[in-house]
Amino acid sequence: MSWEEEIKELRYREELAKKMGGEERVARHRKQGKLTVRERVEKLLDEGSFHETGAIAGNAKYDETGELVEFTPANFVAGTGRINGQKVVVGADDFTVRGGAMDGAVTGKQIYAELMAKELQLPMIRLVDGTGGGGSVKLLADHGYTYIPVNPSWDHVVDNLSRVPVVAACLGSVAGLGAARVAASHFSVMVEDISQLFVAGPLIVEHGMGQKLTKEELGGTQVHATSGAVDNIAKSEEDAFQQIRAFLSYLPSNVWKLPPIKESSDDRNRREEDLISVIPRNRRKLYKIRNILAMIFDKDSIFEMGRSFGSSMITSFARLDGYPVGVIAPDVYKNAGAMTAESSEKIRRFVDLCQTFHLPIVNLVDNPGLEVGLNAEKKATIRKGVNAITAIYQATVPMMEIIIRRVFGVGGAGMTNGHGLNLRYAWPSGVWGSLPVEGGLEVAYKRDLEASSDPEALRQQILQQLQSVTSPFRTAEKFGVEEIIDPRDTRPLLCEWVKDAYEVIQHQLGISHNKYRP
């Protein structure tokens, strides 16, 4: 007496599930340049590490004798695997079955995947390719009733954001609930040519809004590279998976663990000579901040998020002597490095991410303040800026501020919590105040300039007088700045600081008092 026949039945059903939506639909899927759901899982995870859950769930039909005659697998593949040895949960849509819509799914599988990540305290990875919503309105005729919409598993989705790293890849035409599943993450990525993301697709937009657009025009990567709906754009699916692997390498499996520390081959005392001259004396001249980051942080350790959105500010992960940190820095080629509504939103979200997973933050500051002008006012820049500043003030992770040039106005003042210990170093290129001298004198000396017979000569005289007192050494005399350093000493000092920072954060582990919101 054995159960061999049942095991044969199990293997038979598993083979049926691997056929996905059938040869024709799989061929059509590949013709669009897309990998199948199981190919995606295999390429994302460490080789041979995937353990699938609920493989034989689906819609079956039986004959009058009870024999299985037809089987369509659920369009959601779930299970666990490993990325760089770290265990993760994966939930992936199969577009070849009902276009990834919920009417082709066994809803419990998606809910179970999110619950598994929550209860096992493992990172959650979503490979999204479909609507993930209620499916066709034709189902109303089949069901004979309608229903109040509910987002399945959303309680777990929201809980996971405060507990485990959540990553989402948009790998096809993703709408409605599918798009929401992409956005409800800590890191999201789209793929050029094959990915589109929207609240509703082109036909609904055309009938409802009168806008006739293709899928690419409505929600392609050229739209969302700068929209802020997703973080990064990938050249291919393989590139997207590599970005996911890189992102996770900086984060712990959950908020109860320290971020992963790696052995570094980069000299912690490395002093780059170019740092002494990288900031021009003429403040009207620009410099390339990414070159500076490469000279300060561990070599080849920088992973940038959201480069094209809110581009006046850079948010990235990096390492110092092998310790993961969050990095905020200005890009003075974009809006002169001012805080825009978009970059403020990006900073708020990034600081919350670092706070959630207990990563110390290094903030390189060259901030002329919040963006000004009519366009900035229309975008409520002051409110978005205050949001970012509030996130910084509420964060309890250690922060180090490196003032590399300007600190002006509300924006500059909000780059660190000035009422705390306020660890910071300033380069000798630092200049600060409520307003830049060049612009501020036009307001302060307006009447004098208007009354002068030679306003330009008076302007230069006043400017020279004011500039004599803007030396950072004058501020240091009053202990208004704690320490001015040789820029070449930045890396060694930060590598010393980061060890102290990790001593602090090991006592802060757990769910943050400010829960993460995407």
C-alpha cells in the first residue's frame, strides 16, 4: 500500500501549471519581448533557490466520473527563494492567464504571499504584470450581482511597509490595483519598451476623458521617469532584477535586524586630492556632485534612486567602510540645487525609508533654499518643503551633515535638526545665512541704491564689505559651526563616525514610531 498514484497525480498537475496560459499565449507573450513568469523568478533569484507555494491552484473542470479534463493555473506564482543568500518572498503575475487580472487568479495566493512576508519577516518582491483588479465587467453577468471594491491583502501590504523591504517591478501594462501594488513599495522599477503604468488604460481614458493615447503615451517610461510614480527605469528585465538585488543588498531582512555590513577593500583613510579644489571659488560656477560622492564613499557602492524625479536632489544608498548609509546631496546643474516640490517629496520619502530600516544618513549640503517663483508657488513648494524638513526632524537615525557650499533660507536650515546634537562638518567653501549676500543686499539696501548717483559702484562697495564677514572662520569663532575641515579628510572622518552611528542604531531596532508611507 503506497501513495505513489497520488504523487503521480501531483506531478501531473504541476506540469499542467507550468504550461501557464498555453503555448499560443506564451508565444504571444515572448513575441512582445517579455520573459514568462517562471523565467522571471529564475533570473531574479539565486539559482535553484525557489520553493513555490500553491503551484497547482487554479480553475479545474472534471467529467462526470470525476476525472480532471481541463486545468487553467492561477495567474499568480508565489513562493520563497534567495537573493545573494538572503531569503525573500516573491509574488509574480502571469500575464498569459487572463492578462494578470483578478478574475484569473486564486485570490488567496496573493494574500498568502503578503502574509508570508509579514509573518516570516522576509522582504517582499512583487513582479507585476497585469491589472490585478476585478477583471472584465462581463463577470457581472456571470455573477448576477456587483460588489463594493476591496483591495485584497491590503492590510498586509500596508503593514509590510513598516516591517520588511518591499520591492515592485512593473513588467508589462499595469493598471488599477496592479499599479497600486507597484506604488505601495520602498523601491519600484519599470522596464523600457515593455512597461506601462496607469490608473486606467487607454480605452477607459479615451471614453471617460476624451484623450486618445497609446499605452506608451499614457504611461510609458518616458512619462514615469520624471513623474515620481516609480523610482528607477531599467533597460531590460535582467537590468531590473539586478537593480532589485542591489537595492536589497543595503537593507536588513526586516526592521528588527541591522543593515548588512560587508567587508570593504577600500581604504577607510583614503584622502582624495581632488577634493581640495572640486568646489569652485566662484559660486556661479557649477561642479559635478556625483564625482564628489565617488571620492567619499566606498568605491562602486553608490546606488541611486529616482535620478530623474526631483533631480535637484540626489538620494542614494552607499557604503562607508562596508557600512550601508543613506545619502542626500544636491545636483547644482538642476534648479541650482534648490529644493523643489518634487525633490522635497523625494527627500521626505527617502528619509522615511532610512528611518524605517535604521540606516544612518549622510547629508551633503549645498542648498540655496526652497525654489522660488510663480511655478514653485503653484506647486505648493513650501508645504512639500516643510514635509521634507519634518521628516528630517522626526528621524531618530544618526545624521551627519557635510556643508560643502551654501546653506540659505528655510530649505538650507531644514537639512539637519539644528536643535539636536547636530553633528556636522563644514568645508572652507561653506557660505550661509538667511539670504545670499548678492541677492539680499538688493532688498536691504534698496533705498540707498536707488538714491545713489552710481548704484553699481555702491553695490560693489557694499558687496565687498558684506563678503568680508561671510567667511566661515568668522562663524567658527562664535562656535556657530562646530568644525571646519580639509575636504580631503571627509572620508576618514565619516568612516569613523559610521561605526559610532551603528552603535546607536542597534538600540533603535524595531518598527519606527513614524510608519512608512509610500
